[in-house]
Amino acid sequence: MTEEDRRAGAKEWVGLAVLVLPCVLASMDMSVMFVALPSLTAALEPSSSELLWIMDAYGFLLAGLLITMGTLGDRIGRRRVLLAGAAAFGAASILAAYSTSSGTLIAARALLGIAGASLAPSTLALIRNMFHDARQRATAVGVWTAGFAGGAVLGPIIGGLLLERFWWGSVFLINVPVMILLLVLGPLLLPEYRDPKPGRFDLLGAVLSLVAVLGVIYGVKRMAEHGFGWISLAYCVAGLVVGTAFIRRQRVAANPMIDIALFRTRRFNLPLLIDALATFALVGFSLFNWQFMQLVLGMSPFESALWSLPTFLVMPVGIALATAIAPRIGKPNVMAAGLLVAAAGYIMLSLIQADSGVVYLVSAMTVVAIGIGGVAAVVTDVILSAAPPERAGMASAMAETSAEFGGALGIAVLGSIGTVIYRSELATKAPDALTPKELEAARNTLGGAVDTAATLPQGTAEALRNVAFDAFARETRIAALVSVVLTAGTAILVATLLRNARIRPGSEALESAAEHHDRDQADDLPSTATSS
């Protein structure tokens, strides 16, 4: 079959549009809660513990089941898992929208996380099967990446518009018509693909992977919220111990969930690391970005979401540039260049002041988005291309899991660094007129300082706000400097470890001069998967 015969046609591109829709919604469901939280809190009156689980149940189950769902799609059919997940996502959305208690909403959010875990790896794996041409697949992966990024930004905007007219549950009902559309069009436009000889499903391995991911993610998130402590460390250590047991089982299992051999090649393990590190900086810094707009600049969640639109709108620019120049200069060079562009944006953020204004903040974040957008599109394509077609579900699940870990670590590490700086500044510079209780509230968070200032006389309130805003600006600058070091260091890592890498015309995998032997074997692997 010639390269032209392998090129995707109109059916595949329309199918791509169908695949992107659930990705947008899965991403929206993580960000829309920030807007809906005040309304649902007033309606359901959850306890502090219940409120935490309402927020976290979705993300925890999503992260914990990505590997399982990706492997399951390889075994029983990626389209089948996708459509089953779409049906479950729609049903859980209805349950969430009409929840009358906190317990029901927590259960619905957990079901949404389980269903959401089947969407990302299935859609990405199907892209691997639908787009055989390397350039077309790179474009398709870029569109998929933009869908996830767009959902995170559109969530607060659409949620804010709905909440101005309807009750809090309406933010979940927008999922239903899209999932119905996917169930109708999916069988018509999407191919089925699975390994015809998958062997028995490794149930114990699935349980081990779930416990490992949940343990580490929960420990890291707890550390971000409460600071370093033995309980948080114990969760992380327990997760790592179970993760070690999972890896050992994969080495000896007759039908392993993940192909350990893939991790021995740099064209698979290094892009996973790059994905995690880039997400670490981006997601970790977003914690400061939103607080800066809403608390320092006094914007509503809806206003801040609107001001975030430019960062979403420029991501396709970064993706398009990366896709266009990758065949000319090589994917490693594209990744390094994107990371350096992002580092330039973080350098701008390292100069920010409390009175810098929203235009400066958004301009800097726009530069970051262009760089990271290009990196995300290329690195995901490299991860997919490094795996044989029958393992595309596993490879896409690993890509998503590495991003989840990177984001969680970014929030924990950058958030902890920022908290230490902020509390130190408030302890030494807060107005003397504050009572110990008021000082403690102001030192805990920037939001606590703003709320405390609202109860104080005008002069003291103004002084407290100035100190708090300056302290937060300083922690933002430090977090930006950490992001500069991280992104620039990752660029050097790419240039150093993949300095001889190149893309051959028609090749589907990242090539390295140091890996000629195993490259030729991997490229010549026969496809044992079936499609229909």
C-alpha cells in the first residue's frame, strides 16, 4: 500500500471531530466545578469533607483508571469502550444534575470519573488507527490536544453563562446531547480496533495500578492543601510500593497490561517524562494565574475565564507551527523550541508585580500557551508512534497518566513553595493592628487575607490588602522562576538525550542514531490487530 493510499479521507476527519467532542467535555467537567461550587454548596450544604470529595472524586477516579481503560480498549475494542464510556458519562451527568444530596453528587462525580477514564485513551488510540500518515496523524493529535485545552478554558465560561439563568445542575446537562451524538455517529464514522489475541485480562494488575495511582495522587494533593506531613508522605510511599508491585507483576504476567519493553527505549520513556515536566509547570502555575486574576485584580470567575480565552485561542497556533515544522527540523527540535518559548513566557511572569495588570499577565500566559501547545501536540504523537498499533490504547493511557502526575506534582510543589513565601511575607509585614486570629486567617491564604480585610477599618484593610497582594506577587514570581528552570532544563534534556534524533520520511516513530538496532526491529513489527 502506497503512502497516498494510507492517507485519511473525509470520513476520518469528520470522525476526528466526533472524537474531540467527548475530550472537550471530559476536560470541561474538571474546570466547571470551580464556577458551580458556590451554587451547589448553597443548595446541598455539604460538609467540608463532602465538599472535598465532590471536587476530587472525578479527578481521582479518572487518573486511577486511565491505564486500565486504555488496556481494556486494546483487548475488547476501542470503539466499544468509547461508546460504553459515552453512555455511562451521559447517565452519570443526569444523576449529577439532579442530585438532591451531597452523597448522591459524590457518587455521580465518581461515576463520571470512571466513564471519563475510558474517553481519553480510547479517542487517542482510535486516532492512531485512523491516521496512518505521520503528518496527518500529527495534525489530528494536535486537534485532539487543543480540544482538551479548550475544554479547560470553556468550562468556566459556559458554566458561568448557564448559572446566570439556570440552577447549578445545568452545568452537567450540557454533556448529555453531545454523548447522544457520539453514540449515534460513532458506529458510522469510527473504526473498531482490537488485538485479536489479547489473552486474559489482568484483574489483579488493574487493581494494583488503580491503588498505586490513587495513593500517589491523593498524597500529593493532600500535601498541596495541608503542607508536608507524615500522612501525605505515607499515602505517597504506599502508592509507590504498590506501583513497584504492579511493575514486577507486569514483568512476569502471561498477559501484562503494559509492555515493559517499551520503557527501555528513549523514544517512549523520554517523551513521557517531557510530557510530565511540561504539565508540571503549566498546571502548577495555573494555580497562581487564576488567583491573581480573581483575588489580586478583583475579577469574577466568569471575567477571569473570558480573559483566559486568548491563551486558548493561541494554542492552535503553537500546534499548527509544531506540525508544520516538525518534518523539516525534527520532533526533538520542535519540543526543545516549544519548551524554550514557554520558558520565555515564564520569564515574563517572573517580573510580574501586584499592579502589573491583566494585559501583562495574559500576554505572558499566551507566550507560555504557544510553547506548551506545540510541545503537547508533538510529544503525544511521539508516544503514540513509538508503540505498536495493537498497544496504542496502553500508550495513550500512559501519556495521559504522566500528564496527570505532572499536574498533581506541579500544584503540590509550586503551591507549597508559594505558601511558604506568602506566609513568611505576611508574618513580617502585616499591619500591627491585626489581632492574632485575624493575622492567622490572613496568613493561611490570599483569599483569607481578602476576606479578613473586608471586616477591618478602611486604613488597616488597605494596608493588609497591599501587603497580601505584594506577597502573592512575590510567590508568583518565584513560582515562575522555578517554571523557567524546569522548562529550560527539560529543553536541554531533549537536546542532550535526543541530539541525534531525526524523522525519516514516512517513519512513524522518533528515530535516534543510538538506537538503530532496536529501531529497525520495532519499525518492522507486524500488525496483529484487526479493524473493521
